[in-house]
Amino acid sequence: MATKLRQTLFGNTIQVFSSDWTKAYFQFHEPFSDLAFTLQVGKGGVRSIQMAVQGSIIKYLLFTRKGKDCNFLSLCRLSKLDQDHTLAAVLAGTLWAAGAAQKATICLIAEDTYVAPTPGYSGDGFSERLQLFELSDKEATEKFIYDHLQCFKGEGCHGVILFLYSLIFSRTFERLQKELDVSTTHLLQPNAGGFLCRQAVLNLILTGRASPHIFNGCQKGKSQEILHGVLTRSDIGYLQWGKDTSEDDRLSQVGSMLKTPKLPVWLCNINGNYSVLFSTNRQLLSDWKVERLFDLYFYSGQPAQKKPAHLTIVIKPNFKNVSPLSTRWCYESDFFNLLIKNNYQSKCGQFRCSSVKDPEMVRLSWVMQGWIRLLSLCVWCPFQESRMLHYEKEFKCP
């Protein structure tokens, strides 16, 4: 079991997790604070998993949790007990979805060692002591995780790794083998002395399936090989932008299944930095009238961020120079006339606040399907203040 697990993760049995992985666990910020609903996120590859779970936490608190207020203020009023129940519910729900809503397998560390290191297998001190618990009821899964929550949120517990192990065992090796393709034979890739998650891990958390790509359905690669993308619309979306990404590369473009999720929560990948963008209004993706004026909140997970960025966005379409049948707004080839208040300076769709030193760069791109549909976004924005942004849709060359 340990050998197969290592092969699935690294593609071999020699490599072991780097220190940023072994130290990572799930820990909320202080209760009853502006960031009470957010996780403290680490560095390296674990950040993507923690941020994907963060998106599920926001989804649960705003749209799934019963008997509670569903607004931004309610997110900041979480007690420590609320945080524990939320984390247990989110981890259980993710594992239950990975198990095709039939069962969940939870992986914990026992005292006894079950696997002895061999010349072809490098031990890490805890993967050889795994104990599996299989549950066939979602509520029982949530209760089990809640009873053992310290195994996921305690310092030194390897909480993120145990969650990843539980995801793999819940999905099963057989399903993973069918869902992965020639482009992705294992789930982690080496990077700067550590390991990054491949897209299949993030899609498994977001959709319940380990699809290796972000486009819709299946497509043929450059060598005519069949590549597996996202098959169904997910509750939580995914957006990405990279400075080296070519718009002509169809395989790197996010498909509509992830761009327009069922709920207005997006995991964002901006040049490899993960963050979460969300709205508290469930109707944002289903009622075009809501899209004219709406609020967005952005959590980057950076230590300097003391509260989520609050963006109030007004969209004023101007179709004098563009056909309403246009299928998207292309950030790089089209330009927005941005009417921005409060010391913002604009140039070709980028904006930043000149009154704040070293604001974190977040890049926003807007995409349109039929009429105006929010699908993707990034922004130069200081996180300490709320801003009103006015967008006038006009295409003008700079």
C-alpha cells in the first residue's frame, strides 16, 4: 500500500515529502476577526491544497451551512467551535465527493509501523504507520473527522499530507488510473527542492474527479493522444493567468465548466500564486441583471493581508465597436476604458493604488459568454481598503 501510494504521488518510491509539506496543517486565523473564516496558508506546494480547501470553506459557510446567516459579516463572526465544525464538514464533504458519494476513506497515523524500509523504498517516519478507516455514510464521515480533528489541524500532525492521502484512498487507485492520462502519470512534480501539486489534485478537490486538465471534456494533444479535462460543472470554479501562457494554446485555457461554476467562488492561480475570489450573492452566475453591480471579496493568504479585499464593481457595456455575439473579452488584445476612483492609475486594463507602497499584484481578466459574464479576474489592489471600480466597455488601442 505504501509503495503504491508513493508511486501515485511521486512516480517512484525513493522521493519523500519536503519539509514544507511535513510541517503543513489546517489552521484558521483568530476567531471573531476579519479573517476568522480563512486558513493560514503555508509556502510551496501545500499552498494550493490549502487554498482549494479554503474555497470549499467559503462555499460551505455562505451557501451550504444550514440555519446561519449567509453574508460577509457572518463569516467574520465564527467562533473556535464554528471553525472546528466547518473544517470537519468541509474535509468530510471533499472526501465523500472523491469517493463518488459512496464511501470515504480517512487516513490517520498509528503507533505501529506496518511497512519496513527497503533498498527500493525510502521511509519518512509516518507513511509507514498509516491506518485506514472506511466509512459508508457522509454524516458518519463528518463525525469521525470531527472526533479526530487534531490529526488534521494540530502542529506536527502532517495534516495536509493526511488529507491528501485520504483523498487518494477515497478516490481509489483504480479510479485515479482511469482519470489520469499520458500527460500526468503521478500527482506531484518536483520544484525548487520541494513538490508542487499537479492540476489533477486541485480538480479532485474542486470536482471530485482527478482530471489532469482544465479544458472541457476530452481533447487530442499534439501527438493525437487523448487528454482528459473537466466533465461537469463544479460548485467551485477555477481561474488562472500566467505571464508566459499563450492564448493560442487551447490546452492551457480554462473551460467553461470551471470558469462558470454553480456558485460564485473561484480558486485563482495567478503566476503560480493561489488565492480565492468570491461573492456572497448566489445569483451572480444565474441572473445577468446582478452582473451590472456586484461585490467581490479576495483572499490571497499573504501574511500582510489583514482582511479580505472588497471590490464593488459596476459594469457598463458599450457595444458600439463590438458585436454582442462576441464570445469573450480578451485581456491581451482588447483594452478597457477604466473609470477608477480613489487614486487609481490605469493603463491598458491594469490598475494600482498609488497611495500604498508595494501593493500586491493580482491580475484580472474578464471574459464574456454571450452577454457580460464574469469568468476570470485579477487586479492590482491594496488589501487594506475597499474600492469602487467602474468599468466602461470600450475597445481602444493605446
